[in-house]
Amino acid sequence: MKYHSISIIIPAYNEQNTIKHLLDKVEKADTRGLQKEIIIVDDASSDGTVSTIKNSVSIIKKNKDITVKTIFKKINVGKGAALKAGLLKSTGDIVLIQDADLEYSPQEYPALLEPFFAYDADVVYGSRFVTHRPRRVLYFWHYVANVMLTNFSNMFTNLNITDMETGYKVFKGTIIRQVAPKLESRRFGFEPEVTARIAKIKNINIYEVGISYQGRTYKEGKKIGWRDGVRALWEIIKYNLLTN
């Protein structure tokens, strides 16, 4: 299959310190010749994120090779719901999820796209744990929680993923747009839910690639907490066993 375009979905909530820099990087990122469709979903930010997005978009739109779409939520709906809105608006042959906080670098795009071109991948996860790329050292218990949730998810999906909670997930557009209307999780449960739903597709071809990771501290704006980890345990069970 020949690919022509890539949709880059960017959910944002109170990211005024990083969103401009991130959008600059996305605009310049190497997508192996694929035409970019950038879809930014602001989840009712209360800081200066919205105005920064609008200013950046007005500049990006001058690049005729890039299409930009924006969705501005008036009420905070959560990351999962914001991603669903962006996915449903996507048209790209490949769809990539990009967090707005710069923990994940757009410099990784060529590596994330390689399995699609070389091995006809359907889905690619960027793993923070099987990599020689630089990875910021932060919280031990976050690492333990990520490993535990990934292994718990794998028990139900029968996949050997090393980083189910990764922010870098890339899909063939036809596949994720088949899954997107079914998505229910409104917060960080998107990760176990989409993994469960993808795993149920017959003959799915999933790859992992190692990526760099510049994690943030809570002081720097990290939002996920221990309650989300506990909720993820239930969501792994729900979307693997109780949901079609």
C-alpha cells in the first residue's frame, strides 16, 4: 500500500508553555514525504493555550503543503474524549497521536513510520522501555505502574507490548477510524481501551519502535496521577472482557 498523507492529532489542555514550540516542531518534522494534516483539539484550556494555538495556526496555514484543523472544546471533556474528536476528523492514510507537552519529540516520526513502509504495519507503538534513545530519569513508581499495567493488559490481549501507556501510538487511518466511533473512555483510559479494541481486530499487524522520552515532573505540568492508574486496571478488564 502506498501512503500519501498523515494526520497528526494533538490534544491540549493548559499547555501554554509548550504548545507553540511543539507546533513549530510538528510543522518541520520529517514525515517521510507524507502530506501533513494537523488536528489540534483544545480541551477547554483556562490559560493562554487557545490564543497561542490560534497564533501558531495562522502561521502554519501559510504553508500550503499542510492542512490544519482546530477543535476548541468549551467544556473540559478529558484526553480520551478530545482524542476521539480529533480521530473522527482525521483523513490521513496514517494517523499519529502527539501529546502537546513535549515529552515526546516529533524527531521520532521517521522511526515511528518505518514499520508502515517496510513491514506493512497496521499499528505502531513507540516504546520508552526498549530503546537506546535518551530517556529522562524520573519517578520509580510511575515506571512500576506502567510495567504492571502493560503486563496486565497483555494478559488479556495476548500481545507482548512493552509500553501500553505510551503517548506515541500510530495507526493506519482506515483502522483507527473503524475503532474511533466505539471509544468510550474520556480520560487517560484511552490507552488501555484503544489497545484492547485494536487487539480484537483479526490479523492485526502491530509493531513497536524505541523512542526518546523527556518526561515531566508534576511541577512542570504532568497531569496523570495514581487514581488514573487504579482506574486503568478496571478499564483493562472492561474493554477486554465486557465490551465488544
